[in-house]
Amino acid sequence: MQANMHEAKTKLSQLVDAAIHGEEVIIAKSGKPLVQLIPCIPKKKRVFGALKGKVIVSNDFDSKDINDEISDLFGV
């Protein structure tokens, strides 16, 4: 959906509703597209410790042998 600037001023709430429901909303001036209305998607709050008990790290994860092997794999 494309609306001119004057129409956008009078129908802003309807245009916002359309954008929230997935419709592409463009606001134009003199027939030239200027801006696009897109909904804000809230970020999910991170939970500290959410992976506790789900990730297993071996006791030798930081040993010299492992680090040398990784370095060889990546050419460092």
C-alpha cells in the first residue's frame, strides 16, 4: 500500500495497523516513495543460565594440544 504525505497525516493509525498486520506501507511525496512503515519487533529478554546443564565442556578444552590442533585447522 502506498499513501501520499497528506493521506498519511490523516490516516496514520490505519497505516500503522496495516503495517503491524504484515502489509507493506510506503509513504510518498509527489508520487516518489520516501519512507516505509515497519513494525518494531521487541527483543526477547535473555535469561541468565538458560543453557545450564545443556552444554557439556570437556576437562581438556583449554589444553595446549587442543589449542595447537585448532591453530593448525585455521592456519594460525
